[in-house]
Amino acid sequence: MSRIAYVNGRYVPFREARVHIEDRGYQLGDGVYEVCEIRDGALVDERRHIERLQRSLAALRISMPIAPGALRFVFAEMLRRNRISNCLIYLQVTRGVARRDHGFPERPVEPSIVITVRGLDPRKAIEAAAIGVSVITVPDNRWGRVDIKTIGLLPNVLARQAAKEQGAKDAWFVDEDGFVTEGASSNVWIVTRDGKLVTRPDSSRILGGITKTVAKEVARSLQLSLEERAFSVAEAQAASEAFLTSATQTVMPVVRIDGRAVGSGEPGPITKRLRTEFHKAAEIGPKLL
Ligand code: PDD
């Protein structure tokens, strides 16, 4: 069976799924997105993802093209039609199709919505987390509102590519004062030598990650001490553990930063604990299948 995509109200075979060449997402990066995990047929943290989608849309003054209830129906239909129950859902909304002009279209247009699913192999994720990932650091040269989850990801693309070319898995952005902001597609954390979890507080300089929010709850429930503050690259390299959080990777150990081993150079016990506990704290919705 071929994969199915959802494009502007229609379920279409993946290979035939198209948007117009004058879609403002395609021409101007004028849109937002969400990535959400589906685990055993149930949405993970749907409420928070929908709330963030609404916030991103509101920030760009794009209207929500579908009611949250109807959206859940579309998600369910996508799982059914793609016969998949462990996957990532990608949802993108752009301002719509209009003659190219930087200002908003004079006559209102319908936003465009595209949804795709991609299989997640839980075994591969376990294997990756058992080893951990290495990261490089790059200057954070993004715009000042990265708290909005826009599809304009060029600095993130170049950062990830630089990482790949240097034999690392990912890149961490570093601000002008030498403090780590976040990863190319994740939030970042360290565990200090005296066992404190440290992560940067939400601001316009980072995306307020859903996984980060849940991981904070896990930390609290495990009575781990948590400091929300920025940390430097040197502090991270000298930490006893480091990890990143995102919907695609949940809690992923970081074992090398710019070639320097973090702690023992292997995934640490607190990171492992948070990873194991993560789905117990996340809001798991009803089964959609
Ligand atoms: N990215 N920071 C950035 C820049 C991100 O792109 C992401 C997620 C996060 C973590 O957010 P969350 O925990 O809500 O997934 C932080 C998604 C997964 C992506 O672009 O694929």
C-alpha cells in the first residue's frame, strides 16, 4: 500500500501530493509546523502540541485552518490509511497561495495544511540512545523569534549539515556570550558534577519544547534538583552528563561536544532514568486506531 498524505482536506497518495508553486511556505517560508509522536496508536502530548501550534499561528496572524477536534479525526484517518501506529506526525500550515509579494495577501486566502506520517522504529531508537550522540557547536545566527515554530529553518539545516560533515550527529547553537541556546532541532540539558539538572529557561531565543516541559515534570517527580539557566560550552564539556530533548528523540544522551567526551563518554544514569520515565509523565491520548 502506498503512503498517504493529507493536503488541504484531501487524502492523496504520497507521490502525487502537491502544493501550488506560489504557496507562501514554498516561496517565503511563511508558515509554521508541529511534529508529534504517535505511540501505539495514541498521540503523545496532543494538548500541548495543539496549543503551541495555535500560539505559532497567532504570532504570524495565520488562522487555524481546522478545529482541534477535526484535526484529531484527520490524525486517526492518517494512521488508518497508512496502517501505522508508531510514527511521527508532521503538520505544516502556511499562509496559503497568493501572487508573490512580501506583505500579506490583499484578499484573504485560505491557509494551506499538509500532514504526513513517518514510521518510528522503537528498536532503532533504543539502540541510538544506548550509544548517545556527539554534537558540534555553531554560532547561533538565527532570527530573534525562534520561539515561534516556523518552517524557516535554514540556519538549523546548515548547522545539522556542518555536524554531519564533521562526523557528528547534531549541532548546538551558541549565543554571542558563549552560552548554549538549543540544538538544531532539540532543547539541551546538562547534569552538573553535583547532580543538578540545568536547562535554559524558555524565551524568544529558544523553542519552548514540549518534551522539555515534560522532562521537567519527570525531574520534579524524581526529586532531582533543576536549575533553569543558561550554561556555556565549557560548562557542558565539564559536566557529568548532557542530553537533548525533542519529540523525535525524547531524551537522547549527548556523549561528545566538539570532540570532548562528556563525563565518562557514555550515556549517564540520570539521562537514562529520564528517558525511561518520559512516557509515564507525557499525556498519552486515547488510541486513535
Ligand atoms: N523539532 N528546538 C528546536 C529548534 C526544535 O526544532 C525542536 C523540535 C525542539 C524540541 O521541541 P519538542 O520537544 O516540542 O519536539 C527544540 C522537531 C522535532 C523537528 O523539527 O523535527
